[in-house]
Amino acid sequence: MSSIYERWLRLVLVLSGVVMLLAFAAMVMPASWMAATHRWLGLGPFPEGPIAEYLARLTSGLYGLLGILLLLAASDVRRYWVLARVLALGIVGISLAGWLLARGRMPVWWLMGDLGSAGVMAVAVLVLQWLAGRAPGERSDAGGVQH
């Protein structure tokens, strides 16, 4: 029987995964839509040249892939305990690095939204894993993996 914390962990992973799956849409959207969205967000004209479009599509695809991995981790939180932890820490780490490298060049609302959402997800995953590991009657390992 899974604990309430494992069920909440699953929910956090599913919600995060579904949100990240939405990035697949940006991967295949027309370049004109990318440029219009860039302007609409107040980021100015979208950079010209194939590398900007390629990197935007690649980044969107990688976010979509992270969504798939989060959903995989949600499918069996005990079996994929370590994967969920690595994904949570990796996502917040990459967001923090992006914030440090892009501050002053990206709007504060963008950076805070990115780092804030990554931080909330990571803290939720780590706290819920900690609580699930401490739940009465729970095994000291998750599917044979130490946590």
C-alpha cells in the first residue's frame, strides 16, 4: 500500500510532466509563430538565423522529453525513486544556472517564473520523498533503491 506522500509525489510528477509535454508544441510550431510569441512576450524581435530556431526547437524537444521522464517516474514512484530525485535536482539546477547566466538580459518575471516553478517542483519532490521514507510501516528503501 502506498502512503499518502507517495500519492502526492505521483501527482506532483504527473502535473510537472504534463506541463513539460506542452513544449512539444513549440518544437513543431511555425517559425513565424515563434517570432510573434517572442515579440508578444516583450522580448523584442526573434533572432534571425538558423541557429536560433534550431536551439529553440531543440530546447522545446528536450523539455518535452523531461516531461516523458517525469511521467515515467510517476508511473511507479518506488521503482523510479532515484530518477525522480535526479530529475528534480537537475531541473532546478539548470534553471538556477540559466538564471545566473541570463540575469540582466531576460525579464525578471521570466527568470523568477522559471526558477520559481522549478524550485517548487524540486522542493515538493524532495520533501514528499523524505516524508514517504519516514511514513510508519514503510520500507526503508524504495524498490530496493536506497534514498
